[in-house]
Amino acid sequence: MFSRTADPWTPGAGSRSLDRWNATGTAKQAETLTSFFTQHGLPLLFVVVMLESFGIPLPGETALIAFGVLAAQGHYSIEWVIVIAAVAAIVGDNLGYWLIGRLGGRALFARWGWLRGYAERVLPRAERIMARHGGKTVFFGRFIAVLRFTAAWVAGLGRMDWWKFLFWNAAGGIAWAAAVGLVAFYAGKAAADAIQRYGLFAAAGVAALALIGFIAVQIGKRRFEARL
């Protein structure tokens, strides 16, 4: 007749309540984080990609992949993700070209010890590649970690004509944003469809294949960079 309620003094009742409270709190945190990225994400994507392109070590490509997957889930338009990432890459590279390469010059690298050490480690390699391949280095530099921002610095240091730099830089930024964004978008869409049709086992399989593909691409890029 009477419904029984859990006695808080019953052994295990407190731990069950704590588990429910933790689960609720975690769900709310995840919901808040998702809401933040879905409402303010595109400006965040712009800032991260732009700063990485300028020369600050941030995960710009990882951010683009994440937003491509979010676009596959319907949170964003993939067209806007690609446009924002491309514009951010072009703006960041041009800031590096002018502020670091043309205006700052080698005197800027000699002014601070930490920057000088960094420049001595990465610039000679980038300069050799630039001397060998010219403007094409700016284009393909978007896809190679060591050149993603140093190519803009070296182009500025070498006084490459700005219009020539802008042409190769814009072409590379657009191609990079489109290629990485679309791969992430369609991979995310395929994963969502597989989960919907076949459940969590399909999700695990897709995740494993994506991880293997990601590792293979990273190994290939590292080997290619080592040969440059």
C-alpha cells in the first residue's frame, strides 16, 4: 500500500545518491561545454587557426577536424566551417609575413633568447625548402607541420613579393580548409550513420578505423617532413 523510499541510513543508499549526483553533474557539464562550442565555436575556431598560422603553437588542424565533425552532427554548416578556417589561415599567415618576416626581420629573432633558439631550430630547414621550391612551399606548407607558419616568416624574410605570397597562401589556405574540413565532415557523418544503424559496435569499429587512418597519415607526414 505504501511506497517505500530509500532510507539515507541504509547501507549503500548514500553511495547510490552520490553516484546519481555525479552522473547528473557530469551530464550538465557536458551539456554546458557542448552549448558553449555550438554557440561560440566559430569565433573560437577562427582565433585558434589564426594564431597557429601566425606562429603560436596551437592545435589549429585539430580544431578544424573537431568542427568538421560537429558540422556532420548538424551543429554548424560545413561551408561556414571551411570559410572561417580558410580566412583565419590566410589572415594569420599574412600577419606572420608582415609582422615577423618583413617588419621584424632577423633582428626580431636575435632580440629574445627563446625566440632565437626556436628560429635556429626551424628556420634553416624552411629556408632550404623555400630556396628549392619557391612559392609552392607556401601552398604545400599548409599541409606540413614545420612549414605551416614558418613558410610565411621565410617568405617575409626573403622579401618575396606580397602579391605572389598572397596568391600561394590563399590557394593553400582554401585547399587545406576544404580538404581537412570535408574529410572530417564525411567521416563524422559516416560514423553517425553507422551508430544509428548498427549501434555501439559500429561506433567502436569506425573509431578504430579513424584512429588507424589518423596514425597512418601522421606517420606519412613525419616521414615526408624528414626527407625535406
